[in-house]
Amino acid sequence: MTTLEVSHENNLIYESNYSDLNEILHEALERLPEQQKSVVLLRDYEGYSYKEIGDITGLSEAQVKINIYRGRLALKNYIGKIETLI
């Protein structure tokens, strides 16, 4: 009986620390500069290739890669470790 009670208490702690990941991701995306936000969404959400993103945005493939890298880095820094959110 004691083991179940302790286990149940641990579950309650995790549930109380849970954050809405979708909301946090949208907040993080809104903080990005428009160009970084656009290329990250085109690549990670829409699945376009670097060349296709370059054609859409008028950027070179190198510029697309740089903006995606910087955008992802900014998202990572804003969100932090996923373990702290779950």
C-alpha cells in the first residue's frame, strides 16, 4: 500500500509541473526574427528542402542554412531542456 501511495504522489508532482508544450513553442517562435521564423517553419513544419526554401524566400541556400541554424539555436535557448517542461 505504501509503495502505491508514493508512486501516486510522484505522478501528481509531474502533472503539476506539466506545461503546455504547444503554447511554449508558439511563444518561442514569436520571439524569432521574421526571416528565421519563416525558414524554420518552412523546413521543420512544411518539410521543404533548403533549395526550395531559397526559391520561396529569395535567399541563397547558405543563407537559408544559417537562418535555420540560428533560429533553432534561439528556440533551444528559449525552451531549454525538454525534461524540465514535462
